[in-house]
Amino acid sequence: MLSNTIQQAINKQIKVEADSSQIYLAMASWAEVQGFEGISAFMYKQSDEERMHMLKLVKYANQRGGDAKIPNVIEPVLDCSSFKALFTQLFEHEVMVSQSINELVHITLQEQDYATHNFLQWYVSEQIEEEATARTILDKINLIGDDKGGLYLFDNDMKSFSGNQ
Ligand code: OFO
């Protein structure tokens, strides 16, 4: 059985994951409109993954006798002035998500809920990967700058990150 404190903390994380899914969906749609197929495919995939992260938490909470709260859908506000701005937001968002997972893990220790602590280790590993991917992409974008040819190649390159190659 989940304590109220744990349920509330999980609900907070459910919202973080749901918001992430919306933010990446907005990025995917923007890139699609701009004609960047690779970036858009990558962002759509990220959005689906975040929804899966949210669902995993919902199902876990309910399975443990909790009552998961499904949050409202947000309308993301993005800075799409450049690709650098876009991918900086992606990176910073993932860093924020990692902090949020860390706080949740910390609460499970305070509450001595070792089952939830164990369950959350998957998220801890996932965040290491997601931050690394976001950092790699941002590094590439920093190298390219505003070079049109470079952006074209970068867009192609992004297909490998989304498994669409
Ligand atoms: Fe990339 O955020 Fe979920 O965990």
C-alpha cells in the first residue's frame, strides 16, 4: 500500500512526464512544419516515450493500492527562434526531470518505501541515457551553428536517433 506522501509525490512525477510528452510533441510538430523530417521523427518518438514513462507510473501507483491522478494537458510555450534554442530547452528540460526523479527517490527513502525505491531505479537509468542523448545533440548543434548544409546533414543524422534510418 502506498502512503499518501508517496502517492502525492508520484502524482507530481506523473505530471512531469505528461508535460514532457506535450513539450516534445510541440517540438515535433514545429520541426515537421519547418520540413525537418529527422528532427521531427526524433521528437515524436521522445513524446511517445514520455507518455510511456507517465503510464508506467500510473499503473504502478494503482497496482500498489494507490489512486493515480491524471493531470491536465498543458499548452507548451517554446522558444523556436533557432535550433540551438530548441535543443537547449530539450537538454534543460531533461536535467529538470532528472532532479525531479532524484527528489522522488529521496522521498521513498524517507518513507522507507523500498518497493517504490526499487521501481524508480529504471527511471534513474533512463535519465542518464536521456541526458546524454540531449547533450550529444546539443553539442552537434553548437558545432553546426546556422550553417544550412550542416543542418540538412544533422536532420538526416537525427533519423538514427529515432530508429527511422
Ligand atoms: Fe525524459 O523524462 Fe521521462 O523520465
